[in-house]
Amino acid sequence: MAEERKVCLRGSKLTKVFGLGRQKTVAVDHVDFSFYEGEIVSIVGESGSGKTTLAKMLLGLLNPTEGEVYFQGKKRDIGTHKKKKEYWKNIQAIFQDPFSSYNIFHKIDSVLLDCINMRGGRKFSHTKKVEMMTEACGFVNLKFEELTNKYPFELSGGQMQRLMIARIFLLKPKILLADEPTSMIDACSRATILDMLMQLRKEIGMTIIFITHDIGLAYYVSDSVYIMEHGKFVESGTADEVILHPQEAYTQRLINDVPKIYEEWDLSTV
């Protein structure tokens, strides 16, 4: 008998409206979803489709205008700073721009120590903490001894993105939201970083939610795919269902917009 999958994050009629009256913009429009433990999900859409706004609501950085988020079967309660911090132990993010993800005044040691402290390691010995930071950096092919006492801005974009994954390795959240995590780095580093995320998922059973416009990436890594247009989910299902057998014209256009090496590029829609 197949093991029953558990829903770790669910949204019901989740909506975000910015502005009032004529200036009103509905960024996310009554979306429903269920993300399962250990699943890799991709939310795919063009710029302005509402996917980053949705990600910020899931992280608790934006309050929904309507609707609810349920975490591990219960209505999410992040009404106080303490409750929000507790929630953030379980859900973390990697953002598109690594340069804006760090406090420029904090050294790399401080960034990693914050993660150890957040996971209850504040009283660990200095040796134990260095061991943990060395292991986390090793996981992402960085050497801690070469990073210690440096600031994040002294690293390359690819190294900074790897350091973000080292943070996740230390925090071990149940859910990782990855918002275009590979869009600012070269193709070689991109494959490495995706492999690292897949390895993390395998090791700790983490749910990974990719927010992306790259339908090729979505097909390559995902169990489930949600297609977002104008704040709504217009199509969802397994990666094979959505990308190999798309039902919606918008999904078909996203797929057709991916240039194929063996076909002449159609630039008539550009």
C-alpha cells in the first residue's frame, strides 16, 4: 500500500490586492494549492504574473488581503514576532539576487552563526560551531577557512548563491522557497546549484518550491507544476501532464517561447 503523502503547505482562496479604487491591482487572485512533504513544485509565469507576491505571502513577508495559509494542517498564526520566528525555522528562501540577500555589515561567520543559533545551537562550543560551518561550506564546495572574516560582497555571485544554500544546510527547514535561484549565474554554476538543492531534498526530505519563468527548469526538476497568469493558477498537475500535454493556450505559448536548437526560431511573436 502506497504511503499517504502529507500536505505541508496549503492555500485557500489566497488573494493580494495593492492600492484602492482605480489604482487597485489584484496581484494574486483567489488561488488554491496543496504542496506535499518532500515534493518539488514549480510555480511558472511571466514577470508580473503574481508569483513573487505569492512567494512573499507564503513566507509571511506580506499579509494576504483575503484567504488563508495552512501550515502542517493548521491555520498559520504569525501574529507575533516570536510566532513568525518559529515559522521561519520551518520555511526559508533563496532569492534571485544574492547581493541583496545579505546584510553588508555582517561577515560570513556571522551569517552562518545566526543559522546555528536559530536552530538551537547557541550554547554549542566554538569548536563545534566551526565544525558545523565547515561542513555546511563543504557541502556547497566552499572552504570555510577561505571565507572566515570576509564579507559576502567579497564573493562572486555564484559563491554568494552557494553560501545561501550553506545557510539552508544549517537551518534544515521543512520548506524552501527558491525564487529564480539560478537566474544570475552562469550555466555551469546553475547545474551545480540545482544538484545541491536536489541533494538537500534527498537528505532532509525538504519540500522545494521553485518560483520561475523557466519552463524548462520546471520540467527538469519538478514533481508538480502550477502555471500562473494574471494572479491566477490557470493550469496545474504533474510536470508531464502540464508540459507534455498542456491544455491552456497560455501554457502552450510559454512552451513555444522556449527556443529549440534544432528548430528555426520563430520571432514573429516578439
